[in-house]
Amino acid sequence: MNTAHVIPGSLAEAQQLVASAARELGGDPAAMALLAECDERLRQPLRVALAGSIKAGKSTLLNALAGQSIAPTDATECTRVVTWYRTGATPTVTAFAADGASANVVVRRGAGAHGLTFELDDLRWNPAGQRTVDHLEVRWPTPTLARTTIIDTPGTSSLSREVSERTMRLLTPADSDADPTRVPGADAVVYLLRRLDAADLHFLEQLGAGGPAGPLGVVGVVSRADEISAGRLDALHSARQVAARFATELERTGLCQAVIPVAGLLAFAAATLTQPEFTAFAALAALPADALELALLSADRFARPDLDLPVPPPMRAQLLDRFGMFGVRMATELVRTGVGDAAALAAELAARSGIDELRTVLDVQFGQRADQLKAHSALTTLDRVLTAHPGTRADELLPRVRTLLADVHGFAELRLLGRLRTDELPLPPEDLAELFRLIGGAGVAVHVRLGLPAGTDPATLRAHATDAARRWRTRSRHPLIDQATAAACLTAVRSAEGALTQLPEIRP
């Protein structure tokens, strides 16, 4: 039986290997610094990078995921540098130069419900001197950042090659930097797409070509999905069809495991919906249907100050800016059909924006696999450190490191999960449900994969895992099964076998 790990490497084993390498390479300061960084990285929250072309909506999506305005969304200098968002007791923004010097950044909040601006002019560096900003670090007290460090990256299709390369250096340092032993900056990537053009494919193929040098997990997002179909109420349905087409086309990159449509602007507005905004939507919803339809023909018409509506022009402008035309139409329709308070409207808008589905995908593919994703990042660096420092007893660690990195079953699980969201294999519904669960679609704990309650005894878990492996292997060998379905069945077999490796041996 194949007893490989469900995801490459475990956190505990990665920590042990890093510690062993440190003992053997203790006389090399450069190697020790990298290994210390690896060890610290394993103890920190998962790092997820937001990447995509210019104006793809990365900062807006970040604000939506955080549930509050913590990232500037206007095109300022800060969008040209990498910005790290970490948990902190109080909100602070710090600029760092390439030499490690730092400077406090003044934060200004825009008028009304608008976002933040980071003032990067006239920074007072410590130590003093003239420098340029290398990266920003934002500390903010939010539950999202307590679990995950989010990295907002410059646009991958920037007119400035230097700006675009900052993103690639962060994600695949071994391929784009003079120092091939740098620790990768991110454990996973959320890549935002507005169109699937040559620049997007090139970037994703670069990530895939980097092999173990890049992050293990990549999820695609059809961003600004509300702008598809000109903001009509069926925009998200159209965006879902676009996402399914992108997912099919991206299979050839061998990297992106799912593509989710998200209306980031609507998601953020839903998370921060105010009572005056709900009152405005209620007033619009009370209009006769023909009058409301006429008012919502276009954004320009809705914003006209001479239009006789029960909502004053400044509030209408705020609704357009915060919700977009799609959001205004959706919110008004929801109130018309019975949504009776601000909290209920916020929940309905969030569900329709796609942000809830994205959070679920991120939790299953990144959050619940955080230890393994972090271990993968550490092991890739350890591989390069050991390769760069041959001739010591640490060489004995290299075969085990490469064995762990060569086990790509976790990647196969993620790809199959993405396919199950956009396509349906020719299997009975109950088999599809079991397949989704077994490969970690509902969670990666052994009892969840096997569909058993928490606290189930190891003997029962082992019996169910053994039975699942046998049944799915039998399905894979059916003479009439197609190749793709057979491969899916074998993925389920390995998942069941991986669950067995996590259970204690039953001794007679």
C-alpha cells in the first residue's frame, strides 16, 4: 500500500529537518540565517499573496476578506510596492527601505465611506537619510489577519518592468533573484483575473515552471464579476460561466486549482453596510416598479441631481461608489422582495457577491492545509540551502527532503476539488459526495474525510479508510470508465491511504 503523506511534508517533520540542518551547518552564518528564517516562518501564520494585473481589484478584495477598510484602493505609489498585512494590537503602517531602515506612514481616511490613503511623501527614515520604499507593512487587529498574513502585490502587467518583477521575486525567488536560496515570500496565491489573456497565462505558467520554488496552492478569482453583463442582475451567473471556462483553460498550466467569481466591491460594501444606506435602499424599493426601473437604467441617470427620487443626490453618489450599479440593483431588488433590515441585507449581498464561496474555498484549500503549505515553503528553501552547501553531514538530509517534496498528492487533491466545482464526473451523486469529502472538500481531518463524527475510535476510522481505499480502487479498474474518472478514483484511493498513515497502528 502507498503510504505517502496527503500533502507534501508535515510541519513537525519540516521543523525537525530544519533543526538538524542547523546543527550540521552551524559554522556557516549565511546558511544559519536562512535556516533561522525558515524556522520562524513555520511558526507564523500562513502567507497568502494577492496577485493579478493592474486594476484587477486586489485591494478591494483584501478589504472584503478583512471585513473593513485596511487597504488603499486608489492608484497611488503604495500600489507599486509589495504590502504585507499582518495582525497587530493597534493599526500601524510602516515603510521599509532595502537596507532595513523604517519610517512611520501617515494614514488618512477618505471622505464619507471611502477608503484609506497612505502618505508616502516626506517620510522620516530611521536612521536618517534619503531612501526609496522597498515594501510596506500594515499591522491591523482583525480576525482574518490573526489566521493569515495577506500580501498585496503590484500588478503583474505594469508598464514598469521593475514593478511587475517585484511580484515575481516575491513568489518565485529562486527563479528571479540572484540569490537562489531566499525563502519564498508566499505559501499560496489568490490570482485575480478580469480576462484570461496572454499576460495572465504567462504569469501562471512562470509559477508552474518554478516547480517547488513557487507556492503550492493557487486559486483564481474572476474579479469585478459584477461588471460582467454591464452590471445586470444576472451578472454573477454570467461570471460563473466565465469562471468555468477559465478553469477549463487553466488546466493546462497545471497550477490553478479553482476559479471563483467574486464581486469584490459588493462584498466589501456588504461587510460595511450602514443603516442610512439600508434606509436609502428601502426608499428606492418603495417606488413603483416602472419608476424604479427607469431610474436604474444607467449609473449616469441614477446619479443625476435633477432626477426626482426619494434619495438625495449625495447619498445616490455614495451608493454608486460603494456598491456599483450591480449592487444598487441587487440591494433594491432584495428589499423589494422582503429583506427587512440591514443585517439581513448585508448577509444576502455577501452571499450573492461570491465572497462566502471564496472564503470556503480558501479555508478548505489553504486554511485547513496551512501547516502543510508552510512546510512545503520551508522544505523548498531547505533543499536549496543543502544543495548550496555540499560536503557536510547535512547532505544526508537531502534525500528525505526531496522525497517529501516529490509527493504531489495534495496538489492532485486541490486540482480535483477545483474540477468538481466546475464539472461533474459520470458518477452517481452519492459517489460524487463521497469523493468530494474524501479528498478534503469538507475538511482535512481524518473523521471528516471519512464522513464520521468527531471522537470516532481509531479502529473504526481505520476500518472505514481501508474500505474506502478498496472500493475506490475497484471503481478505478472498471472496464468502461473513462481516463479522467479513473484518475479521480485513484486520487480518492491515495487520500484514503493517506488517512490511514495518520492513524495509530492497531496492535493485537
